[in-house]
Amino acid sequence: ENVEILMDKSRFKQIMYNLLSNTMKYLNKDGKVIVSLIKESKYVKITVEDNGTGIKEEDLPFIFERFYRADISRNSETGGTGLGLSITKSLVEAHGGRIYARSQIGKGTKFTILLPI
């Protein structure tokens, strides 16, 4: 079944790019990423899930803040400025949606986006 989301195509690409590039930074060599899209009655649910390093519980409330980088992500290998998730949240909310994350250290992270249809 086709699903239409009323939003700017380039902004949707930016949202997905930011989430996928963030996910790829923290995967090990045998890591995997699962992307899914499910149509609900009033919204589309998009999930991006990995089995990477995960995010500490105490860091989760802050990951969408500008320039925030959890201690585990502060190294020269991953790079980044701490803006990607903040920009992603702003774009999702500008289109009437919500984004949140659940994570466990050593098991991975799951980002969920809800966008109105």
C-alpha cells in the first residue's frame, strides 16, 4: 500500500540521512540497521533501529539538544558536531510530527518518527 506524507522532499531526505548517518557511526563491523515504515490511522511511523553501541539512559533526554554529544560519542573516529539529531527533531516537529529514541548500552538504539498523514 502506498503512503503519502505531506512534507518537503528534501527535508524528508535530510531527516533520513541524519538518522542513518548517526546510526552508521556507532555500528561495529557486524552491525545491522533496520528501517521500517508502518501506516497507522492518522500517522506514519518510521523506525530506524540498530544493534550498535547504544546510548546511556542518562544521556537520552539530551540527545536532541543542539551541540550535545554523549561521552561515548566524543572521539575523533565518529566526528560530528552534535547538531544532526537536533536538526532532525526540528524538521520533524516543523512538519507536525514527533521523534523519540529508546536505547540500551551494548544492544543498540531505536529512533521512532511519527508523521501525520
